[in-house]
Amino acid sequence: MASTSSYSSRRNMVNGGPSHVIPSWKASPYLRLDYKERSTSLKESLAPLGDLPIEAQERSMLRSLLNILQGFSATYVCVKPLDTEGDRGDQSFIMDDSLDYRLKQHSQEILRVASLNSHLARFVDSVRSTSTDGMIVQAFAAALRNFIQEFGHFVGEREEAFDNGQLTMQLLYSQLTPLTRPFELMVSLVDAIGSEALRGGGLLSLLWTRLQTFPQGRGAEQSMLLQITKATSAPFFRMLQEWLYEGSFQDPYGEFLIAISSSKRMKDVQKSIHTYHYWENRYKLVPAMVPKFIEPFADKILRSGKYLNIIKQCDSGLNLRQQGGVPVQLVFHLDVRYYDSHIEGAYLSASGCLLNLMLNEKDLLAKLRSFKHFFLLDQDDFIAEFLNLSMMDDLKSPMQKLDTTSLFALFDESLKSSVLSADPYRRMIKPSLKTMDFLQVLEKGKVKDSERSSSSSSSEKNTVNFALNCFTLDCEIEFPLCLIVNDEAKMYYQLLFQNIFRLKLMEWKVGRIWTKCNTERGSSFALFCSPVVQQMRELVKSLQHYFCSEVIDPYWQQMMAAIRQAKTFDAVFDEHSDFIKSCSKDCMITTEEIVRLLASTLDVCNSCCSKLMDPNLPRQAARLGPMMERMRDKLTERMVCLLANMSDSRQNRESDYKLVAAIHRLDFNQYYTRFLAHSSRLANSTSSSSSSTRHHASSSLASATSLR
């Protein structure tokens, strides 16, 4: 069997050092439950029991056995020193060999119970002599002490019967034999605790496992173990109740399933306490301390107390106890549905209170609508005014030469004449310039953390970033709304804004050229330019319609409906997270190849617009035809590659008819499909590899358009 001293040494290693110094009066041997005296042999002055009549042998042996069972020395039974160092090993005894054979057999079985009792006593004494075991181990030791004391009362009653001449060896044997299995059960638990240095939730998991795997027909032992488990788990449930209903717990020995982060970055509380990162890392589950009967509910337990602490930080004045009702006195129960009902109730109360705080006091829905107006350009009338004021000069400038103050002032000025000037939360949205555009973010594989990538990429001196690619919006989200619109969500909002903003910018440019063509209707300039301009218009309009009307708006309506029906903060968090990630996925801003091709296509459009806006171009009629042909061919090539990749993206997912519709609008008359097929036939005689690539792209594009 495992030893109690080995248990102490393992426990000390777990706790990081030796036990605290124990007062000398606690270490007194007279306060120990185990035997105070041991010897290696019987007294030599005693006459052999075999010389006495059977009745005398039985009576003398009964007296000695009763003393041994009560932890005292005896005349005809000697308590041997333990076989190994310290308190290790089983307790053994020495009897007179001349004892009657039948009496000896009964005595050995009775001494087996005394040995098991000694094993438990040594464990209790070991726990009692230290102060770093933890409250749960101490509670288990206290339950064992009660078990030992009850056994002592039982032996005392047998001693009274002995004094009255009503006890025989056979009767004592028959009364002690049923106690062997309960003692063996307790000893097996002590050995498991010692060998694995179990404590806290780990000890409760052991008790739970033993209760669940109890063999049939041993109801009395199971009931005894259940009582010990209830007593052992009392400190745990006291901490659990405090955490669920108050958001705090007293855990001086580190036994609870939740740990509070004590890293250095958490010490500067005033600077970090109102951030998503702080609350995400403040409280953590400790897997080794999660009892098995609590495992299915561990995450809700963690969230319940965390949300109560968030509400406290908001200083909302909510009476948490009144909101959650009268706290229930939690105790150990064999039926896990007991925990489900009470933990679920506490979780719903805490999460619901936090949600009500966000919806009512912090006006979450109105602020999300402001995000949609600005970041997703739901109300974009300020874009044209902003571009007219800046006349694109600032946005064309390299980042190093840009006057950001002037650019931001123009942005604020454009909002004054916009419908967004009436937005009550417009001041939380600010224009911003990142040191890294979203293409560079994707190239470096830093989609999850664009800010960190920006700081590292700023040292790349060979990269020239223009304000057009880095212009975005930023926001200052108050606590606790920053838990929903966290850094990751904000990054996705910014990527969506940059994607849509580029389309709005191109729409503004193409619109100016279209206006110029209409004012010069009938001229050679309008005649040659109209097909290219119309092609660019269709591209921009179709992509905008797909991004805004077929992706963002349906997901937005779905999210808002779900938020209005939500009962918990987690439901709102999940809905918002699903919304922003679904929009990003369906808008394909997380697919690097498509983002690159779209940027390349828009760059071609931008180049065409710059040439078409040349005031000298209308006077160069001889150049117009070939120039427009080259522009159209180049734009068509880019469009074909973009559409083929969009088709591949659709095929890699489930059937996405929204994307199919977008591809069909762009290639409604299969112009790009025929162009790609024609290019493939021309390339058959030159390059087999490039021909194969074109054939695959043509097949993908044809299959997408045919679905319509």
C-alpha cells in the first residue's frame, strides 16, 4: 500500500515547498490517533497462553484485542514497528504462538481490521500535522477521523459487553467481519490520494468515480462513501456558491477549478481592466481541479462569475442578489441534473444581467447600427463629398508625405453635410491610416492580428504604402461593449470597409468619366470610351450589390433579429461574431488570391480612369481606338481571372447561390466565358501548361454561369 509519508512528500512538492511549522502541542504523540507504543516482542515474563484453559485463553485474548482496536498497547498482542521508514507500510502484530488454533484464526482476522484502522489513523495524523494540504483534503481527513471515532464507539460498546460477560471471540469476529470492506475501501482511497498527490477537485473526482463504479449489493458502503464525499466537498461547494452568486471566492490553497491570473501584465489594473484582452485572460479554468461531475458545466461556471465581475466594474448599481434571487445552498449530489439546474440558473442570471446592461444602459443596438453606417457604408453619401473635397490628391500621396491632419479634417467636414451628421454616436468613429494595407496583412498571414503586423512591417523601407490602400476607420468602444466589438471584430470591420471603400472610390471615378462622356455625346471620345466605361460600371455596381445587398444586409437582418430575442450575453457575442466572420468569408476578403485579383482589377480600372480623365485625350482621335482596345483587353483579362477564382471559391464551399448570382451578373451574356475559351484555343499551340490553366478557369466559370 502507498504510504501516508509519501503522500506528505508528494503534497509538499505540489504546493511548492515543505509544510509550515506546526506548533509543538499539535505534534504531541498523545494527540495522534495511531499507536503510541510499539515493540518487537511480547513480554518475556508472561506465561504462554497455550498453558491456560480455552476459556481463559479466549478471555485474555479478547481483552488484548479490544485494547489494540482502541489504539492502546495490549498484554498478549504486540504492535510491531513499521517495516519501512516513517509511517510507511502495513501495521503488523505479534501474538503468542501457543494460542489455540481457532482463536488464533479469529484473532488474525480481527487484527486485520486493526491494521486497516491504523493505516487510516496515520493518514489523518499526517494531514493534521501539516498546514498546506488544502481545505478539501482536510475535510476528507476530518470525515475519516469521524469514521475512526465511530469505530472507536463501536469497540467501546463491545468492551462494555465484554465486562458484562456477553462477548465471545466468535461474536466479536462476526461483528467485525462486515467492517473489513468499508475499511479496505477507505484505505484504497487513501492510497490513491497518496500515490497521485490528489487535492482539490482531483480528490473529488476520485470520490465521484468510486461512487459511480460501485458494485451492486454494497449499498451500505456506498451510502457511507456518499456521506464522506458530501463532507469532503463542502469547502468546494462553498467556493462555488460564492463564485456563482457573488463573483468571488476564497481559495488560499489553489483548490478551486478557477484561477485568477497573476501575471505581471495584470498588475497594472487601471490601464487594462476595461479591455477585452484583460477579461479574456483574467480568469482561467484549472483542468486538474475540475471535478468530473462538474466538467459539463465548467465553462458556464467560469462565465457566470466573470460576468458578475464585469457588471461590478461597470458600476451599474444593479443588485446582483436581487436579480438572481436567493442563492441556493449547493451540496454534493449523485444526480448531475441537480448541478445543471442550479448552475444554469446562475449563468442565465449573470449573463442576462450583463446583456440588459449592454442593451439598455450602453445602447448596444444603436451603436451597432452606427458601425453599419460607417464601416459597412450603409449610408455612404459622405463618400462623394469627402472625395470631392480631397480631390483624390491626399489619397494618392505616399504615407510618408501625407498631411494626416488635413485629410482627417476633410473627412470631418464631409460628415457635416451627410445624413450621418445626425448619428448620435458618430464621434466614436474616427478616420485612421494604418501603416499596412490589408493586402500586406494577407501576404504575411496576419489576418488575426493586423495591428501587430503593422508595427513589424513599418520597418520595411522598400514598401511604399499609399493613403488610398491604408485609409480606414477606427473607433473608441466603451466598456463593456468592447467585449463584443473586440480587436478581432474591429479588424474585420476595417477590412470590410477598405474593400467597399475601394469600390465606392472607383464608382466615383467612373461616374465622373461617364458624366464626361454624356456631355460629349456623339464625339469620337464618347464613342470609343463608352464600352470601357460601361464595363467598369458593371463591375463596380455588381460587386457592390453582391457585397452590400446579398451578403451584408441579409446577415445584418438575421443578426439583429437574433439579438432582439437573445437571453444571454453569450448569444449576442456569438451572433455578432458569426455576422462579421460570415460577411468577411462571403465577401472573400479572407481569400488572399481573390483579394489580390480584385485589387489588381481595380488598379487597372484606376489606370484607365486616369488616362480617360486626361484633358488632351479627346484631341488625339487617332490614338483613341487602339488605346481603348488595349484597355478593354487588359481589363477583360483581369475580370476573367477574378471570375474564375470566384467560381473556384464557390465550388470549395457549399452551394452558394448568392455568389453564383454575382458571377452571372458580371458575365450575364457569357462574354468573359467566350473570351477565355477563345484565349485558350489561341494558346493551345504555344504552352500546354498555360492552356491547361485556362481550360480549368473556363470550366469553372462556365459551370458557375450555367447554374443560373
